[in-house]
Amino acid sequence: MTESVSPHIARPRILVLGVQPAVPPFRIVEIDGQVVGEARAVTDVLRAAAAYGITVHDLDDPEVVRWVGGDKFTWTTR
């Protein structure tokens, strides 16, 4: 298989990992492969992105943000 027929696989700069059971629950945020902090709400993800010079226009765009173990509305353990 050559590169010209390979599917495009997005590697977003922002990765939000699954909810960690704590009081209160949180999600670990990575930017460019480095852990940059914890998020307890979607606004924390946006603040982290802004701190690294990333403007997020669409939190549902998989080329910008990858949500692991849920989406932007998942902030508690199930």
C-alpha cells in the first residue's frame, strides 16, 4: 500500500483522556504528546489549549481534539 491510497489518520494536538475517579472527577489533558494538566470541565480544556497558543473553534473536530473514554459532555465516572 502506498501513501497515496492510505487513509488519513488525524493526530490532533489535544488529547483528553478518560475520567479519573476522584473527588471531584477529572480528565488528564495532553498537548503535543505532553501532559499539561487536569480538566474538570470543558472550559479547563479550552484554557489549556489557549495557554499553548491553540485556538479551538470546534471541540467536536477530531483533527483538533481527541476525546478518549467519552466526549466533551463526559465528566463523571459511569
